[in-house]
Amino acid sequence: MHNLGFALDGAWRVLLAGLVLGAGLPVLFALGIRSLAWGAGEASVNASGVTAGTRRPLGTALGYLLFAVVVVGVLLGLTFIVASGFGNKLSFDHIYPTIVAK
């Protein structure tokens, strides 16, 4: 009976890691696109032409912040892959990640 508990414990951890790492960055990217669209405002069309909507700087800033998080995640992933390829590992012992020998 304990084996089933261990298997379920491991399964939900793998599922959570897969959701965060596998779908997390694309979701943040999509939210960044949506935030930029909200920040640009809605354009209106009338007889005299197209007028731009009111801009929302908060939406634009949030969009760029989400894009920065995605870029940092991708760079950390590439750093992890390259470091392990050279026989090193990525350490988070300090505030910033460092490459250390295994």
C-alpha cells in the first residue's frame, strides 16, 4: 500500500513540474501579448476615420515584464543544458545562478 502512495506522490510532482516548466512559459508569453494589446487601447472607427484608443501604460509595462520573465527562463534553460554538456551544473546557492563543477 505504501508503494501506491509513493507512486502518487511522485506522479503529482512530475505533473506539477511539467505544467510549470512545460506550459508555464508559453502561458506567460500569451499573457504578455494580451497585456500589450490591452495597453495599446481599442481603436474606434467612425465616418471621419480611425482614432486610436486611450493608451494604458500599466498594460504595456506588464507585457514587457512578462516578456523579460520568459527570456530569463529560456536563458536559464539554455545555460542548464550547456553547463551539463560541459560536465558542470547550474547552482542557485547565491542570489544569481552560477556554473560550478560537479
